[in-house]
Amino acid sequence: MTYSIVARDPQTGEMGVAVQSHWFAAGNVVPWAEAGVGAVATQATVEISYGPRGLDLMRAGATSSEALEELLARDKDRDVRQVAMIDVTGEVATHTGASTIPEAGHARGPAFSCQANMMWANTVWDAMARAYTGASGDLATRLLDSLDAAEAERGDIRGRQAAGILIVGAEPLDEPWRGVRMHLHTDDHPDPLADLRRLVDLHRAYDRLEAAEELILDDDREGAAEAVAAALRLAPGSDEDRFWGAIDMASSGMLEEADRFIRESFASDPGWEELLRRLVAHKLVELPAEAAERFLG
């Protein structure tokens, strides 16, 4: 009922899982990952415990192959499971049970595995692997390209419904939630892959806004302005990005540009103007007096 990919980026050490399925909220069920430990996709007749228990075993020192072998040995229903794991070294282990609903199979390559079941065609997993190895860009982009390749082979015999992506960092952390670089899912959508790409772009836009704030603190106004502009290109329809981007621009002295974006936010909903009044009144934003007068006078 699902196609997915697990992978480790050899340049950054990031690990990730991406998935699409005709199953509600599959992006919240299939992918599991922990920074500096590994990543897991558990699907077909899903046994969720392969995710957290697989990570527990890899965190304790097991390779992906050892972890998967141990969990399969405990599972009397392993023939209806499909599971893929990757560890922090990039070693991959994959299982497609003999009774998994056809078409089902998997294709592995250096530091990645593509797996699918209940597909129209047995070409899906190989197409995913080719797309991933031939793609460029960051890990998220390559994972999404792999999912698109599955859909180009007609994908799930039941159609489309949900998709998700989870990416974590390379280093283990005492607070592992801080290692999550991206965790997005669209749970019930007629075109989940397109919606997931929209969410990834929005996530990147917020990353650019955070970068702009850091650049302002470093007194790099030109760099901050470029970061805000990049955020707004990625998410042109986001009032949130327009509003906070305008605040960053104003803080960088770009009042003309900031004024246009702040007016667009105010026009979309009067709550944005009231929010700015409260932020200024309680000194929760560092807005030049000239900008505050211009926006709220």
C-alpha cells in the first residue's frame, strides 16, 4: 500500500525517510529516524514497533542488518511486513515479506533503499532508485524526486492520499528532538506529493527567515535582505512569511520594501496590524521608531 525511500547523505551525514501511500496519515506512521542513529520505514501490513525498536537497537550499537534481523526473528507475521533500515554508517537492510501484496519489492544502492508494495507495476522500486541516484540538490529534494518517479510508474493501485518526509542530522544528541531537520506530512490530499513539496518549500522559507534574523544580529543587512527575499520567493502566498520578512527588512533599514509587505499582510487580515501593535507596545520586536510610526501611525 506504500512506496518509500530511506537514505543517508554521504556529504552531510543527514538521514531521511520519504513516503507516499493511499492510507490516511501514512507520513506519521511509516517514517522513523533519530539523529546520529538511523532511519526506518515500516510498511505493508504495518507493525509500527519496527520503527522505535529498530532505532533502540541501532542506538545501542547494532548495525541496521543486525537490528532488522533481530526484529524479524521475533515477528511471526514477518511475511506480510516490508521494512527498510539505514544506520549512521550508511549500511542498509531491507525486508519484503513473501506474502506482501504484489506488486512488491525493493531496490538498494549505496546508502539508500527504495521499497514498495501494492503497486501497479514491478518497475516502481527500480525507477525510484534511478531517480534518487540521478538527482541533485539536498537530501529532501532527492527523496522527493524518488517519490515522483514511483508515481510516474502509476504507483499505488488504490491511488494517492498521504505523504511525508522526515530528515535528521548526523550527530547523536542527548536531546534527540533537536536533531530533527525536517518532519512534514500531508495526511489526506488528492495530490499529496505536490502538497508535500509545497510544505518543504514553506519549511525552507522559514529557515531563510531564521537565517535573516541571525544575519541582522551580525549586522549583515545585505545578507539579511537576501535571505528575506529568498524566503518570500519560496512562499509567496504566506502571510506569516510576509509579515516577519517585513519586520526583518525594517530592522535592516529597508523601509520601502518592508512597507509594501507589511501592507499586504494588513490587507489580508486585520489581525496582523493588531499583532504588530502588541509586539511594539510590549517591546517584543526591535523595530526602528521610524518604521513603527510608518506602519502604525
